[in-house]
Amino acid sequence: MVGELEGSPFVDWTVLESLRGLQGEGQPSLVAELVQLFISDTPMRLDAIRQAVGRRDPDALAFAAHTLKGGCATLGATRMRDLSLGLEQLGRAGGTDGAPELLVALDAAFGVTRATLERGDPG
């Protein structure tokens, strides 16, 4: 699964533009608030996945990965969303084999995604 994601983008900027469209004039930046929440919340979500993998607990893995996947989808963090989906599917299938590799890729993807979102532009 990790190899299949090599060319997928880290951030889908059209998702963020859609969120900006929901914001009223003169209101605080909805996107900036969501990005900050995502950046501060994601390490806890990754830790929950890490613990589930360490315990070889497929139910906890599926739950934690599903939770992270939702946040990723909301912000257009596409590579992280896809990796989280892979982890969720492993857990739902009752296993954790292959999860450590996906978790390493997910950790790396978070680093790039965080930097990209903090930069705030598609470049």
C-alpha cells in the first residue's frame, strides 16, 4: 500500500479553498483554526495508533485510524487520509500485520503535511 501512494499529493488545496468559501467576511480564518487544531491534535492520534500497533490490538487500531482519517479528510491531507484508511482496513480485518510499515509512512507524511499546511500555499 505504501508504494501505491508515492505520487499522491500531501494536501489537496481545493478542499481548503472550499472551507474558505464557508467563512463569512470579517470572521476569523476558519482554515487557520482547523489547521492549528489538526497540527496540535494529530500527535495524540498517531500515539493512539502507535499504542494499538504495539499491543497488536486490531479494534483499537481501526478506531484510532478511523478517527485520524476523518480529520485528514476534512483538511485535504490526502496522503495521510489514505495511509489512515489502510491502517483502519487492517484493523477491521482483524489484524495488525503490515501496520508498522504504514505507521512509519504515516509519521513521515504528517511531517510533510504539517510543514505544507503551515506554509499555507500549494508551492
